[in-house]
Amino acid sequence: MTSRVPTVKPARSEDPDVRFDRYTSRWMAMARFVAQRILLSAVVRSVISVRILGRERLAGLKGAFVVVANHSSHLDAPLIFTTLPRRLARYLSAGAAADYFFDVKWRKGLTALFFNAFPIHRSGVDRPASEARALLRRGVPLLVFPEGTRSRTGRIGAFKSGAAALANSESVPCVPVAIIGASLAHPRGSKWPKPGRLPVGVVFGEPVWAEAGEPPAEYMRRVRGEVQRLHEEHAPAVLSQGR
């Protein structure tokens, strides 16, 4: 693994180019703080018991980055937005399908408020990547679930290499995150988490940089391996909580 100094500056709302940009606006960040750290966090912690591990590994992280996590539940995005250190989550943006989350004003507003989401246009192959690159260049970190959909079994599936290619093209790292127990607490197909505040863990790993000349598929293989390792290492302790 190589070590690099990020070349992308942090998002700053006082920059004239982004002062009125909702992704980097100071006022929108304040509104998201209330929405995420007070409202969303309270709801999440009322239905599950959350254990957070590894945040100290992100102490030196600055500028833009790409969060790469396994995906098995509707809890996954709320968990990451409410447990990532605030200084890193302030401008974090998640991709959301434009034809659903941005089709009506009320849903667009809520998606933007809680997840600082950018639209993914599923009818175009290159447009989502170009929008994501533009955000990284402005210092906005991104959240990506490279499995593409929620796991049906709870097991970690194959990771598509797009996020790795994106991170490498903009000289930013991938931050591996293992989410443990979310599929048990809120399985795919269920409308609400199971009663009893089942245990769920969020484990942050060391930022992972692409090696010089490394193909995106190999880079993503290493990132997925770290997510898998973190999951296997901490799952027994996390899932035994409350037993």
C-alpha cells in the first residue's frame, strides 16, 4: 500500500465557486447536522444497538475520499452518516437514483437534506461517474455501495470496480467500512427493523490508496478484502452483545 498526500482541497462554503452550492453550503451543512446527528441518529439508536469501531484510523484523513461499504439493509446509509466522524461526514454525499429519489420535490428535498445526495441517472452510463468526479474535485467525499444492491443473504457479494476507478482517477483514497448485523436487524424485504434493538456494528478501516499502475479491479479487490477482514474480525464480538 502506498501513502499519498491528498491533492483535493476540503470543501469550503466560503469559496466563491461553491458558496451557494447545496453540497458544500455551510447553511445546508448545519441543517444536515440537525437532520442526521439529532433526528436520524435518534431514530437509528431507538431501533438498534450500535457499536462503532475504528474511527481513530481516520484521524489523519483530509480532503475528499470514497467510502466503500458492504450493503445488506436500509440501515446501512443512515449508519454511516451518523457514525462517521462529524468533520468527515459534514459534506458526505451519497448517490441516489434520479428517477425515484429526485422525481418529486418532497422526496428530492428529504434525500438532499438527510444524505446530501446527488442524482444517478440510470439511463446514462457516463453521467453518474462524471457527476461523482466533479464532486470529488470540489472536495466532497462520496459514499458508495459497490455491490450495487442489498445482499439477499447478508453475505458480502462481489464489488464492482467503478468506485476504485473513480477514487484513483481523482487521487483520493477509498475508506473501507464493514457493517455488521444490519441484515439481521432489518432484513431485505422488511418494512421496519426487528424489535429488541438488535446489535449492529460499524467498523472503519484504514484509508486504502491505489498502487501505481494498479488496475481498478485489483484495487477494488484489495478494498473488498479489507471490508471482509474487518467484518470477520469483529462480527463475533458485535453480534454477541446483549446475549
